[in-house]
Amino acid sequence: MSVQYIEKEQLFVLETKNSCYQMTVDRTGCLRHLYYGKRVGAVNMNYRYRTTDRGFSGNPYEQAGDRGCSFDVMPQEYSSYGAGDYRVSALMAQAENGSRTTDLRFDSFTIAEGKYELQDLPFVRGLSDRVHTLTIRLKDRVTSLTVELKYGIYEEKDVITRTASLINDSDVKIRLEKAASVCLDLPYGEYELIHFTGKHCMERQPERQSIAQNIITVGSRRGMSSHHNNPFVILCDPHTDEDAGFCYGVMLMYSGSHKEEIEKDQTGNIRVVAGIHDDGFSWNLLPGGRFQTPESILAFSDEGLNGLSSRFHRIIRENVCDPLLMKEKKPVLLNSWEASYFNFDENSIYELAREAKELGMEMLVLDDGWFGERNDDHRGLGDWFVNEQKLKGGLKPLIEKINALGLKFGLWVEPEMVNEDSNLYRNHPDWALKDPDRLPVVARNQLVLDMSREDVREYLFTCISRLLGENNIEYLKWDFNRSISNVYSAALPPERQGEVPHRFVLGTYDLLARIREAFPHVLIEGCAGGGGRFDAGMLFYTPQIWCSDNTDPIARLQIQRGTSYGYPVCTMGSHVSASPNHQTGRTTPLNTRGIVASSGAFGYELNPALLAEEEKQQIREQILEYHKYYSLYMRGTYYRLGGEELNRNHVCWELVSEDGSEALVSLVTVNVEANAHFPFLRLKGLQEDAVYRLEGTDLTVTGAALMYGGYTTEEPRGNYPAVRLHFQKI
Ligand code: GLA
């Protein structure tokens, strides 16, 4: 069994295939964290802890004579504010009498088979995996605030999920001011932090830094998980690289404002606290009420960063993304945005579809501009009714004609937004988030709808389900094109305004869940100005997300590589666009664009009518190849390849089938050097003794040769050349 409670030592032991997690109830009744890392056998890891009188670290009252006993220095499983632990806390709660102290002591626990589920929030699914759930209850004996910690132990997948619920067991109100999902103390060892930072058009760039005696805060206050900082952090040994070394990943399944705090305390212990951002947050926990924090996913790898990524990839692919949609083949699509922006009519869209079909694509996606008075980005959001002046006869006949070509049809929507210049806003100005007596911040000429309101969600559900019910729409692109500000709901009283940011996210999840339930076969692709809401929370509902508004393949190399630390390539919406590129003006070969985009949820975003016949032929071949390697792209184990020398001029990655019998290596040269060393790489994940043939050549070599002796490619020449190598076991 993956969870054990050893009564005489009051010890909890959680074990996955390669990792072990231990906690103990110490003599103060505190739930002390003992260990997370590689499996250690039947050892109580408490032996590592020594006590001494740490100056200015006070002692719990009942241990007043024991100066070595302090909450400030012992590793905690869920830290709280005010009771002598001066490090960052996971919880801040205010009692009726104004006190902000919470002192959590162990109460009880249960162990159950299967994975717990969350009601209004996304969660990692249990499915047919061997999973156990450990629930531990901690209680503050004065306020009767109970913290229920849940752990989902995925033995085979080497992952542990965590979440905390806060329950008010008293008969008076408790106000939550901070409620994190996870607190992870790493008391010994040296660590570096990797987080994924960025901006619009350059998301999720890894930044690695040492952790000094300080608090590093990563996060987003934008009401969305954001382009700026992804809700995913890695802590690793300073020597850890892609292929070797210890590392830990902490990922939040949350799409709103989030905060990850990493503290190195006065004596060198490291603490990570991650959860909903507490700026602007408060929650009125009424008697009997329960507040559920978002789920977090934890993994440990002693096989470097690639090993850590593969654990996240697998759990996301198989247990976060909806298995029903993951079973269906993702269509190769043509998106109308960079082909025609707002300038189209029913004939030009039909023409795009005809060309798409002719090139072997499987779906036409009509992007922004089809509804309301939406001829530019100043108006129309909220009016989810087709603009019949633009699309004569409406959507239905157009979709029928496109379907008759043998092509599926997909549609863009941006449900959570509204333009002031729209009928929706004119009729319901109070449906937008805005402070009373204050002009709201506008972004892209739009405001944000108050998703905490049921009437708003009902309106959106009616509009979207009418569109999906009346038309054969098989895909939705669900966009979100601004950060949230002026978070004030006209529907809630002043003392509940701090609930609005989180209620907004819950409202979005609720709408997505209702639409998924009513139309389970409609594939939804998430989007937020590209990859501004690329997180495991959204992936629960939308198994692919537009990775970035930057479609330049050379920029995309960095964006997709950064994204790959936490998320599998099958979740990354990725399109071949025109050259010169619309965002950067860079010119790149079509072959390179195809190789980069096909490592993702693949499609095109250009006007095929503007292509030469030779380019069209190349696209036909790209699509055939995509189908040929589809299962590697969707389910292959992903490795970032390359050492310092290779990475200087190239970006290289590999996808390997689960049994190691087939591998696809892509290499893009971003800087061509004259008289250079041949690009050299070592493959990963192959069978040592098996013999592989390199497709299109006579080369046959063993897996061992390719993994340890490596492979060199031809000398790259020209502008951003790329190669793709397919090795198949013979
Ligand atoms: C966002 C998306 C783009 C496109 C436009 C339409 O920026 O990321 O792909 O859909 O909106 O307005």
C-alpha cells in the first residue's frame, strides 16, 4: 500500500515508485514534515532532526521549559500565522474577536482507496490508476478552525497531489485572509529555484537562481495565471541538469491570481508555499462552511529535469486532460486569424476552407470577428449572435458548406469579456466588474464580466449552447484577452468583495464544466492572448491551449521548450504561419515552421491562396508526416536534448515511444556557424540492444550506440535550417 500509518511512531509514510514522503505527529501535537525525496526504505526520517535553543524562536507554552522546541525551526506540513512560526505561512485567518493567530494541532486521519475529487475546482482524476487518499485533520482548539489536508498518492505515476480545505466548526464567522494549497518544507540540502516567467508573445521562460536567505515571491495578481509567471516552480540541487540530479516540482491547478513563496529561513531551511494570491483575497467562512483550496501536483525526480517533466507530462496527459477528448484524434486545423484578421465574409471563409481541404487539413476555425458589430476590437464582445451582414445567411449554411467539403468547423469565442459598445453592456452595465464611482481600466477596449454572478453565467451558457446546439461546431477556441482589474461585483456586499477574484475563477470553471457536460465531444482550446492562461486548471476542461500569440518558429522554440518543463507537447496549440512572421518580421523556411509547429496540437494560420504551388506541396507532405508520427507527438516521452555546445546554436528535442522502439528527433539551428563542429546529440530512452534504422537512410545502429556514442547531423546551412530524424527499431 502506498500510504502507511505507523502508530507507535505516529508516522505517515507515503510512497510512490521512486519517491517517499514522510510526516509525523510530534510531541506538541504538530504535524511535522519529515522528508520528501528518493525512497529510503523502512526508516523513520526523524533521526535527521536535532534541536537547540535558537535565539528569538519562542516555545509553545506547554513546552516552555524546552528551549529547543519551537514552531519556528521545525518543518511544518501546513504552516499558520501567529503562533511562533515566523516563516511564510500557508494560512492567515481572522477570528471574530480580531485575533489572527492560528495554532494547528493534529486531530485525526483516514486512509482510503481511490482518489478524492473536488467539487467546484479542477482536480487530477483517479481513473483506473492505483491511487490512495490520505486525509489528515488539524484543528485550532480555540477558534475551531479545522484544516483538512488531502494527499492523493499516484504510486505508478510517481506523483502526489495535495490540497487543503478549511472548515469552520465554530458558531461564529472566521475570515480567511490567506489560504494556500500547499506548504513544502525542505529542511536540508542546497537548492536552486527555477520558475517560468515571461510576457505576452514570450511566455514561460525558465529562470534559474540560487536561493539566498530571503523570500522570493513568484506569482500573478492579474486574475489569470498569466503570461508573466506560470503557477509552476522547480527546486533543484545546484548540480541538477536535464539528465541527472534531484529536483522537485510544485504545480498549482489554478487559473486565477496565484502566489508561490520560496523562503530560506535564518538557519537555512527552505520552505515553499503555493496557492491563491492573498493580495485582494479574503473569504467569509460562515459557521459550518468549508473553503476548498485548489489542488497542487508535486513530483520528485532523481533523474534530472527531463525526469521531472516526464512525470508531469504523463499525469497531465492521462489524468488532467479529459480522457474522452484525448482518445479522439486532434484535427489538423486552419485558423482564420492570421489569414484574414477581421476582414472576411462567407465567401472568403469558404475559400479558406476549400484550400485547407485541398492541402489535407481537417478543420476550419473561424476566429474573432463573426459576431455582433465586431469589425475591429472596439465593439461586439458579449453579443454572441452571428453578424449576418458579414456572413450572409448566418453560420449554419456556411458550416454546412464547409462540412460538405469533408471539413470540420470550429469557432472562436471570448465568453468572459464584454465591450462597452455592445448590446450586452448597454442592457446590463452592472454585469461587468468595476468599482462604484470609479472609471474602470480598459484593455483592448474591453471590460471583464462578473463571472461570480449566476445570471452572467446563465446568459453565456445560453448563448454558447445555442451556438453549439444549432450548428455542427466541433471545436471552440476560448479566449481571454486582458488581465482583470477593478475586481468589484455589484452583486455582493462590501464585506464579501475579497471573495470576488476567486469566485470569478470558480464561475469560469462552472461555465466550462456545464458546457463540457452538455457537449462532451466539442474540443475546447484554451487561449488568453496566446498562453496567458496556460495552466493545469484550464487543461482539465480544455486539453489544448494556444501556446503563444507569437507564431515565429524561432521564438516558439524558446516558448515551447520553456512550456515543456511542466506541460506535454500535445497540450500546446501550435501553428505554421506566414513568412515573414507577423509578430517579428522574421523570415524562416516552411520546413522549419512545420517541424516546430508539429511538436504540438498542430495547425496552420495563414492564407493558402498566397502560397506558391511548391509550398502547398510541402504542406501536404508536412500533414502526412504529422499523421505518421501522431502517436509520438501525443504520447511520446519528451526529452530536451543537448549540452552547452549544442545549445549554443541549436534547439533539439526528442519524442520516444513508451516501449523505446521509435524516436523522433528534431533539431533547429538558430545560428549558423561557418566551419563548425557537426551538431552532436545523444539520444535518450531507447532499448540498448535493439537495432534502429534511421528513416530514409541505410544507417542501422544499436540503441546503445545512439544513446552513448550519439549521432551527428549534417552541417546546417542557410537561414534557420531544421532536420527531423526518425529512428525505428528493426
Ligand atoms: C487573441 C488570440 C489570437 C486571436 C485574437 C483574436 O489575441 O490569442 O489568437 O484569436 O485574440 O482577437
